[in-house]
Amino acid sequence: MPTYEYEHLDEPCLRGRIFEVKQSINDPPLAVCPTCKGMVKKILSSVSISRPKSDSELRDLGFTKLVRRDEGVYENVTRREGESRFMVRGKAETVPDVKKIIRD
């Protein structure tokens, strides 16, 4: 169910000046506060739209994104300059020569 915001037109009650109510999209807007029975009006609230983050945005947020390249080998696509590009499952250290380790 969507959440709608309402604002008291007079003095606010315990719910505060602006409060939220979960209502069906088919319900009519409230005219009175369910708590204090004071007059209220429905207000437009900001909308949060999420979009997929790029690799550099993920890195800037502190995340590491690993993409599988081979059996047990992952590429760090969010690496910074000087960091290792590949990580191998079961190896604690970073690996400069992945092909050598895959053969072992």
C-alpha cells in the first residue's frame, strides 16, 4: 500500500505537523486527522527513484564489485590505481599473474 503525507491546517497533534498514512490508492484523501480530528490536506512528497550505480559510483561509495572471469578467478572492476585487478578464491594475497596460479 502506498504511503501518503498529510499536513495539519491548524495546530498539530501528537502525529506532528506533517504525518504519513498508508492508504489504498483507491481510498479518498483524508479531510480530518484520524487522531485529533483537525483539518488536514494531502501534500505532494518527494519521490525516490533508484537507478543502477556505475562501477566508479560503487567504488566511491566504498563497495567492491567482483566479476567472475574464470573458475575461481574474479576481476575487481571497482579497483583504484595501484590495486590488484584479479582475486583468486582461496588465496589471501592479491595475484599479479593469474594464469600461473590457474595452472597450479
